[in-house]
Amino acid sequence: MSPTRRGFLGEMARAAVGVGLVPDPVSAKSPGEGPVRHKWGMVIDLDRCTGCQACAVACRAENNIPVAGLVDTEKGRGIFWMNLLTTSEGTYPDLRQQFLPAPCNHCEDPPCTKVCPVGATSQSEEGIVQQIPDRCIGCRLCEVSCPYTRRYFNWTEPDWPEELREQLNPDVSVRPHGVIEKCLFCHHRIRSVKERVRAEGRTLTDADVRRLPACAESCPAEAIVFGDLNDPRSEVSQLAESPRAFRLLEELGTHPKVIYLREAKWRE
């Protein structure tokens, strides 16, 4: 994918400011109501983001994201389930830099799932746009159909130096050469906390998940909040209703479940 195509997200930021997945049958219950299906979403507060890139580093370590190497990186083939888009305004010393963390948007109406000829990508019952590497044939139709360029193709076989193999996360499979991979909202952590809560005989709460993904857990400024958009009491639902809230490329009708909060400069 050309650097030019990936670079268009920087313009949006300036203007605005595998693993196989299996649908999980566990659902939450609201007081006095029947089972309610979760709809996982994320809110990223650009006022809080300092550009430290802890989210990107934590995501890479948690999800066994391969290092592309010098040659592939120079060709624009780096893999980043979460990366930081940056834009600058002004000139030194009156220079202002803006940061926009960019995971998969997990759209309500994802174009990527509609073009896959083998069903390697689909949307779970809880709204996660999932990817099954073992089924992927590497046609890359999903990659070119994603308006946010949030899907990545493994151009080479992942090569893990001996000293790094011990740190691979056993809960996340290493994807092979020739398949697509992407952010999955750390779904393995979601399944793990559901199992723990079920064993404890209680209901999943907002506190259990609001910092659950690796990116949210690692953010020192707590700029990233995760949770159930179907729960009006959750922090993520309440932040999504903020007058500062916006979604990338809303005019496309993809209805992203990653919502951003504008920086103070953009408040009216």
C-alpha cells in the first residue's frame, strides 16, 4: 500500500483537529431486563493524548505483531494494529503537533467484510470486525476496501529473533506469511474476563472492561476508554454523547465504533 494512501489519514486528523474469532454467547444483563448483547466500542480523548505511543508498543507486544524489517518498512509494508497519526501546525517556535491514535474502527457497516470471497473476515455478534487467518487466501480485497487503511498484509514470513520468542503471548497466534491481520479489540482479553466473571458468579461491569485492551491499559493519560456501547451507564456510552465526539469519515456511513473527542482548540 502506497505511503500516499496511508498519508490521507493525516489530513483527516488535521481537519478533525490471527487469531481466529469465535462469536461469544455470553451476554450481559441489565437490572430488570433480559439478556442484552454487548456492543464493544472505544472512545479516544485527543485532549488527553500526549503522543507517547505507549498504546502502539503495548498493542505490538500483546498481539505478537511482527516487525516488518528495514526493507519492507521502506516499502510501506509495516504492520501496526494501533499506530499514531501526527500532524503539525505552524513553524518553530510556534509549532503545535497533534496526535491521533488509530486502531481498527470496527465499523457497524464494515465494507471489508462484504468483499471477502471466503468468509475470512466477518462481524461478531458483539460488533467486533474479526479476522480468521487460517481461512484467509491473501487476495487483499478487504485491505483495499477499508477506507481507513487499518488492515495489513503479511508480505513475508514473520521472523522472531531468539531473544524475542520467549515474550510472545501464548493467548494470541502468530499469523503466517500471505494473510491479512488487524486490530481485534484484544478479543482474547474480553473472553478471559468473561470467563473470570462467570466463575465468580457475577455480572460483567464497566470497571471490568474500561481499561481492558492493551492500548487502554497502557495509556498513562487514560485517553483511551473501552466498553459496551449498548450500556447507557457505561463510561464509553456517556463519552460518545459528548459534544466533542466525532467519528472518522462519518459521511461514508460505516458508523465506526471508535469515537474520538476533539481537542480543546476545536470546542465551540
